[in-house]
Amino acid sequence: MTDRFGDLAGSRYRVHLCFGPNCSERGSKQLWPKLEAAIADAGLTGEVELLATTCRNRCDYGPSLNVYPGPVFYNGIDAEAVHEIVQEHLGQGRVCQRWVFRPKLSRS
């Protein structure tokens, strides 16, 4: 399976968790072990490649997590979101709509 970033090296999904300065300040680094544990608990360790990344350019919406293939952009994630995204998206192949990135409406 491939995505726009090339070969997934046998994984079904590639997950990017932003470790940029804004997302880190909002707790992304504390979410890493929770994400690893949720993936393991779901029996998906060999099917998900997990990567810490630099800024995802959605700083006002962090922490940010991207799932490939897609890409599907998730934002404002927390421990509850990690669990839901692993169960629904990575486990069942359904985008977890509750956490999908939605830009804030600007008031003009």
C-alpha cells in the first residue's frame, strides 16, 4: 500500500503526531505514550507506523495528528481523542468525525 509520501513499509496506516512547539506546549508529547498504548491494546502495532513530526501548520488547533493514507487531519486531540481515533479510524477504517480538523470561522 502506498500514499502520497511513498511506501507504508507494510503498515496499513502512517500516523504523524505533531511535536512542534505549539502542539508540544498543548500536550502532544504526553499523548505519545497513550497513542502507543492504544495502538498496542487494539492489536494494531504491526499495522500502524507512528511518527513524531515537526509543525503541521495548524498551530491554533493543536495538538495535531495526521493519518495516512488520506490524509485525514485531526486537531485538538486529547487522551479521549487518541482512544477514539485508534478504535474508529485505525481499527475500523472509519474517519473519527468528532476530531476532524475544522477551521474556526473568522468574524469579518
